Amino acid sequence: MAERFASLTEGDLESILDERDAVNTKKVIKASTNILNEYLRAKNSEITDITQLEQAETLQVVTILRKFYCEVRKTDGSFYAKKSMITLRFGLQKHFLKTREEDIVNNEQYKSANEIFKAVLVKLKKEGIGDVKHKDSITQDDLRKLYQSDCFKLDNPQSLQNRVFFEFIYYNCNRGRENVREVKKEDFEINTDSLGRKYIRMKTKRQTKNHRGDDIRDHDDKEGRIYENPGDKDCPVAAFQLYLSKLHPQNPYFWQRPKKVENMSENLWYDNMAVGKNTLGKIMAKVSEEAGLSKRYTNHCIRATCITNLDENGIETRHIMEISGHKSESSVRSYTKRLGEQKQREISNILSSCVKSETEPAPKIPRKSQASSTLQAPNFPDFLDDALNIPDILTDSVLENIENFENNYTATNNVQIPNYMATNNFQLPHGFSIQNISGSNIHFHFDKN
């Protein structure tokens, strides 16, 4: 009979603790400690290795970190970007939490080092190298081009996989590389909602950057659905089902290597071999070139496109978070605060039209006197332009005598019509009347009835 409880050694417990950190976190820790090690050796100080720093007095560690934050550079001598600096400190924080049991970010003893760190970030910002470069969302023009290209056709193993891969990330708002390689066929289920519409959902939840599983208050309720669009040639559910039907039955993974199929009527389009993570990680970049898109997009750009499109179409941030898996609205705003290419084009067109209207020369009016007053025409709709084509001679008379009319009215509805209008047989178009005359302005009234 099997024992109910497992027996673990201290080494096993340490291994569990070590595995708690995500693979990417371990890479960050390793890179950060390597950079600090190289810095210590280059400076030829009394401490030349990070292992010595682990045993040093706290004050000595603070002193070194203060200088390190200011003096650290890339291998080519250039500055790290703001995001890279934050990642670098995070790696060191995780390392020293384990080796020194001290938090170099939140411990009060490290306050002076962190003040220097913040000052460095401000300096980077002032010099224009502190900005984080977010992934661009795919423009509407490029999306249209993508779906019209051969890269998304359904009659070829590779192009079908490209299409399903894109829509998997787009509709689920997945990160470009996160857990993509590990997806299996059994992770999906096809359901029907209360209105009878078919949809696909991911039933398997895996550890993600924002939901690691170590916080008991954290609930990963990310819920993306891919709904069918009956009759639409670009229906994502139809493409998914076609792809699923062509996969090798003996391979559990969802992303399988495309075969060189000569006869498209064959049942199997994919080999009994999973696609590598590096190949999957470059799909969008490869498709961008093959489809002739305006720029080279990455897989993460698909996620940015999902969030941007939802925001621009009025979906509330809290609802976007349910799809994207973000924990805070501020994280979502890093995507939504950026203007898309279409909006930037619209804004530029509006500004250009305003400049054009302001810089176009005004029509010249011939004058018979040096009167300084001018006649300001009312802002009528365009279709009234022809009706207000007043002869030049009448305009001249107005310019010569306008100042004498300033006191010829007593109230808004009791306006005295200047004599020159009667002597020149002046007639206003139907529906128009003079409301008042003030200084150099004549105010008209239009009654549409």
C-alpha cells in the first residue's frame, strides 16, 4: 500500500523554493548578478566579486550600489533604458533576498541607494533615453492586408497555422511567447452559449507573468472566447476546426510542424512533431515580411492590437482586464494611452485643415474710400453662398457709411434699414432680415420658415 505522505529532504524543499520563480525571473537574476560582477571586477575595488558582497556589511553594500546605479553601462558604453534599469535592480533584489535576507528596494537601510536610483531614472528621462518602447499595435490597413494575403489562406498547412496562431493570441490577448509552446489540443473546448452561438475557450489555466499562483488572493479569471461568425469567410471558429481536424492524432501538442502536402485532400497536414518555441516566437515577424506589411511586427504586437481595438471601440478597462489578465488599470493604460496610426492620421488631417483655413488669403474687396471699418459676413452654411452674392457697389457703400449706422437702431427687433439699401434696390434673399448693426458688424437673421 502506497504511503499517504511524501518524504522530502531539505534539498527537495530548497528545490521547490527555487522552482517558485519563473524561468524568465531566473534569467533576470543571472543577468543582473553577472553585470554587477563585471562592474566590481572593472572597478578594482576591495570587493571584486558578488560573493564577497553577500558577506559584506550593509553600509558597504549601500555604498557600492549607489555608485553602481550611476555608473552601469551596456557593453557598448551606452546607457540602459529605464525599463532595463528597473529590471536590473529587480534581479539584484531577488538575489540579495536569498543570499543576504535583505530587501535592497524596501529596506530602510537602502534608502540612500534607492534615492540615487530614482535620480538616475529622472536623468535618463531628461536626456531622452528613459522611455520604454512599447510594442506597436497592428494598423487597420496592415490587418486588412494580412487577411487578404497568401499568409492567411486556409488551403495550405503553413498559412492555416499562421492564421490560427494569430487568432489564438488576438482573441485570447495572450503574450507573444508565454505558454504558447506548451499548448495542447486538450486545452480547448468548443461550447454553445444561450443564444446558440458556438465559441472556443481555453479550459486550462497556466502560470503567467501576472498570475504565478503564489498569492492566495490572486484569482486568474481570464476568460477569452472566440465566437463563430456564420457565413463569414474569415470566421475564426471555422479556421480553428479545420486546423484541429488536420493535426496528427498521436501528437498531443497543438502547434505541430507543417508537412509538405502535395494533395490538399489528405487528412493529415502536420507531422508528429511539435514546433519549437523559437519558431513560434518569430511567426509574426516572418508573416510581416511575407505579407509586405508596413513594419516588422512581433507576436506581442498582436496582444497590443487586441487591447487597442477593444479600447478604441468603447470597451471599459475593467472588462479588458478580464481578457488580458492585467492586475491593474494602469498596466492596461500603457497600451490604450498610445494613439494608433489611424487616429494620428485623423489628428494630423484636422490640424492641417485648420492651418489651411487660417492661411488661405481672404477675398479682396475693392474700396472707394480709406474707411478703416470692415464688413464681417455671417457664418452661413455653404449652400447659401450663391444667395449672398451682393454686388460690389453695395459693399462699397456699406464701407463708406457703416460708421454712420451705428446709432440707427434702438433694439434687436427694431432695426432701421439704412437708406442706401432702398436707393440701390437692395433685396435680401428669402428668409433673411437684418437683426442689428453694431460698429462694423451687420448681424443677419435667417428664418427657415
